Amino acid sequence: MVKLVSWNVNGLRAAVKKGFLEFVQQESPDVLCLQETKMKEGQLTLDLPGYHQYFYSAERPGYSGTALFSKVEPLCVTRGIGVAEHDTEGRVLTAEYEDYFLVCVYTPNSGRELARLPYRVQWEEAFRTYLTGLRQRKGVVVCGDMNVAHEEIDLKNPKPNRGNAGFTDEERQCFSTLLSSGFIDSFRYFYPDKTGAYSWWSYLYHARDNNAGWRIDYFLVSEDMAPRMADSLILKDVYGSDHCPVALLLNETKEKEC
């Protein structure tokens, strides 16, 4: 079994002070993908024996950023999607393995008053094109904070949040378009009707205590990878960020017979 874990840590240096290393030791994922690291490579030395460590930082200090820690050394690691205007914020980190690509993504937030929504839509189109290119070569797993609650079941209070960042018609349609291009939302694949399953809670109004959250962290898989999926998990009891980790369990590939 291969265990993949993704977590928006809302600042890796802060997360280390809140039990991050203990979490990694306890869960022992084969690959751990992080979003919103908010640091440059070299600003923190992580004692994670057995893991190859890769970082992709934003040009702007203390902002955005992704990281990937893998027990197996990837064949190749790619930073960005190859589009200059979208590759300044450290948002997409791709590891290539023998039989699939693993893409760690931190999707841009549309922001207050939806100031970045037009850019977000452009970014989504470019990202989908990038994933489609990968999928033509081998299977693809996409994980990370995708900053959208896809359906009303994916957030506690859908009606008052309709049109807010993360639940606009445009963002939801972009997600639908990505799925229809050949990807599966792994959690809904296993738990299509499960309610109250969230991965992010505001720090305000005791939202986490009341489970007034949003499911905006995902593992998506290309359709050809569906037979390998064993389970998709939300690790809601893990603290240290305003997000909790999510996980995907994959069955090992079978040896091909001669």
C-alpha cells in the first residue's frame, strides 16, 4: 500500500512548532505534499531521515509555496507549469515516479471582493492544460489546497457563501471542467453522500469546534488510476493549521507477467 498525504500547513516554520515532525513520524507517509509553506528553501532545516526533500518557493517572501517529501527518490521533479506568468508564486510542484505523476498544487485564492478571480480563471485553464499534457504520458495524481468547495455538500453553509471566494460559480465550474477532462475526486468516489466532511475551518467563531468548515483540499486521480485507489481520507483530528491533512491510499501495481 502506498500512502500519500497532503496538507496546507499555513506556514511550515509555524507548523514545526505545533507538532509537524511528530505528525510525519506517526503517519509515515510514502509521500507528503505541503502547501502554503511561506518560506524560502534553506530557512528551515527539517530532521526527516529517509525523505528526499523538495521545495518550490514564491518570489515574494513569506507567501504561498509548496514542498514535497518522498521516501522514494522521484525520477524527476518539476517546479511550475512552464508558463512564466503563473510560475512566480511557487504553486505547482510535480514529482514523476515510474508509473504516475504526483502533482502538489496550491491554487490561487480569489481574494477579498474577488479581486483575483479573473486571474484565477486564467490560472485554472493553464493548470488544466498542464495536467492534460501529463495525463497523455502516464497516470496523474493531483493533491493540494484547490481553494474551492465543489458542491453544496462540501461546505457547512452553502447558501450564505454563494458567490464568496472559494464558492463562486466560476471557481466551481473550473473544478467541474477539470473533472470532466478525465479526473476523479477520490473522496467523493468513496463517500459520495458523506456530509460534514471538511478540511478547512476559519479561525473565527469557533468554526472548527462547531465543524463549520469547507472541503477545499483534494486528491484527484486520472481515470486510469481509479483501479489503484484503496481509500481517501480526511485526517480531521490533526491540528497545527487551519487545514487538516488529507490522504490517499493506493494499491501497489502488480508485476507484469512475461
